Amino acid sequence: MRRISILGATGSIGQSTIDLIRRDRESYDVVALTGGRNIEQLARDAVELGAKLAVTCDPGLYASLKDRLAGTGIQAAAGDAAVVDAASRPADWIMSAIVGAAGLLPGIQAIRQGTTLALANKETLVAAGPLVMAAAKTQGARILPVDSEHSAVFQALVGEDIAAVERIIITASGGALRDWPIERLATATVAEASTHPNWAMGQRITIDSASMFNKALELIETREFFGVDPARIEVLIHPESLVHALVGFRDGALMAHVGPSDMRHAIGYALHWPERRDLPVERLDLARIGTLTFRAPDPMRYPALRLAQAVMQAGGKSGAAFNAAKEIALDAFIEGRIGFVGMAGLVEDVLDKMWSSDGLNRAPNNIEDILETDRLARRRASDFLAISA
Ligand code: NDP
Ligand code: MG
């Protein structure tokens, strides 16, 4: 039996992971499930899967979680430290699917136990890529990408030498507003930005798809995971979302990964790696699909991509500040404090300030340095919002 834990079990990725586990329950010994506010789901899944431990990050929900688990023998815990503790419980495979920078410390804790970490939380590599990859190496932990584009690149690289890679192309649907006239973007509402043309995902990542901040994070994630020069990583708009990534080799070959828009493929690949097993995903009928289209992203429409390039060039702690400022910008958009195009303006302002006065391009010494940068970027972003209010 494989011992597994799921961090962020109640979310979109967490639930897709549970869907796969449920189909083959006898093969897994579920150690820990963690969630946030949705304790009803957390308790239900913990009972169904026979987890040893269920943790909510919210201490205010501890009593309620404990009540729901009364008499089941499942241990309940609450708080950020308890989530990190859950990640340190011995397991053979851990899914990192907490949303945002909150996933960083639990992910690192999982790496410290030298496990296999299925990494959906992209913020881990964006904020602390070099430290995380180095820690995985020292601890003998294996990181398997779960973000669909990175899983696609990973699969295209099986048996290949990374030195033969000329370029990596990750695709983007272009998001909910891709066909809007640029002048109209400023008026986009939260509801309009929250509907994804192809993927069913959490609200935050769906809005990040419309602004391409999601793709911006993924560019940085690609650089950190595969260690390629930023100039060799490209974004291509592909409205059908069926080709997830392409790897171009020095002999001119381009290997594309084609598959349905269903995260259970990438999750299942990471779950069964290095084997391939049956997965409950649609088999594509290319004759019926007929046409796949591609186009270059318009830099005026997607300033987030330009910012990601600047972040990769600057290096150091820039990724941590970029992600933190983006999270505040997204909160402010969802709360109606800034408009859709205001998100990129806020992030750029924070980065400019921190590059000029906070030594953002200096390498971090440790994770505490990254967390400090995260806090500072959030303060700078809040100051910006207070001034522009
Ligand atoms: P969701 O918002 O659907 O789920 C997030 C999970 O994290 C939930 O379990 C939530 O708990 C929990 N959570 C929220 N805040 C905290 C916190 N402060 N501390 C601990 N746990 C917390 O997100 P997704 O599943 O969509 O995404 C998860 C990660 O995977 C993100 O980094 C995203 O970018 C990445 N990803 C997602 C993809 C997708 O298709 N959804 C594709 C590729 C990458 P609760 O809901 O109970 O409050
Ligand atoms: Mg992705």
C-alpha cells in the first residue's frame, strides 16, 4: 500500500486527486488530508478514505472539524503549523495543491522528508525555485509537475537530454476575455473574468488565466523546474487547450503533448509515474476536432507576460515579490477595489519600487528571506492601494 497525503484536498486539484484515489482505494493508505474553510468536505473525504489525520488551516474551525470526526478515530488539527506538520507525516507521495503562497512551507516540509511531491502549487517554484530545487536534491525528494503544461513538457522530455532542448513552448487558452477589444478590458467584472473557456478550475486561477498572470507564473515555473534560459521559453495562444506544451529540440523536431483539458491526466501521470496506467479521461477524436489553432499573444493585452520576463531576468527574490503582489492585486480585483487592468499596474509598481530600493534581485539566503520578501511586497501593494483609493 502506498502512503499518500493531499495538501489542499478540498480544492479543485485536491478533489480531482481524490477522484482518482477513490477508484482504487485498496492501493492507498491515506495519511493526511488538509483543507481550508470547507470542513464539511474535508471531514467527509477523511472518513470515506480512512485518513489518519484531517487538518484545516483555520484555527476557528477546529472545534467544528473535531465534532464532525468524533468517534471515527481520525485525528483533527487546525492552524498553519498543523498543515506543515501534516506534510511532515511520513508518506510515499504527497500532493501539494494548496492555493497561493500558503502552499510554500507545507511543500518544503514535504520535501524535507525526502518524499515524492506532486506539485500543483505553482507559487512554490515561482517564489522559491532555486531553494526548493536545491532542497529536493539534498533530501533525495522527487518533484513531479502537476500543472498541465509542465507535466506535458516533463512527458515530452522522457528519454531526452535537456541539453538538446532549444525551446519550450507552453500554451494558453487566452482566458475568458481573449476576444474582447482591448479598450473594453478595463470594464471587465469579476464574473466575466471568472469563466474559463475550457478548464473547470478554482476562481482565482480562472481570473489569473484571463489576465495571463497564470501563464506568467507558469513561465517562471518552467524556468525553475527545467532550468532553461528564460529566452528559450515561449507562450503560444491555443484556444482549444488540447496541446498543452511543445518541446523544440536542436534538430528541429517539435514534440507536442496533446490531451483532453482534464487535470486528472496530469495528476494521474504524477500518481503512477514512472508507469502509465488507465485514467478516466476522454480519448480525443482528432478527426472530429478537425482543427487546432495557434497565435502569438498580444503583449499589449497581456502585460503579465512582459512582467514575468522582467522577473526572470532580475532573478533573486523577484519571483516571491511578483507572486505576492499578484495575490494582493487579485484580492483587490475580486473585492472591487481595482479594475481588471489595474492588476498589472499594481504588480508593476510594486516590482519597480522593490527593484530600486529593496535589493530584490539579490539571491535569498533561506526561506525566511523569501517569506520576508513576500510580506514586504504585500505591504507595498497595500500601500499602493491605499494611495490610489
Ligand atoms: P482551489 O482554490 O480550488 O483550492 C485550494 C485549496 O487550498 C483548498 O483545499 C483550500 O481549502 C486550501 N486553502 C486555501 N487557503 C489556504 C491556506 N491559507 N492554507 C492552507 N490551505 C488553504 O485551488 P486549485 O485546486 O484550483 O489550485 C491549487 C493549486 O494548484 C494552485 O496553486 C493553482 O495555481 C494550481 N493549479 C491548479 C490547476 C487547476 O486546474 N485547478 C491547474 C494547475 C495548477 P478550502 O477550499 O477548504 O478553503
Ligand atoms: Mg497550467
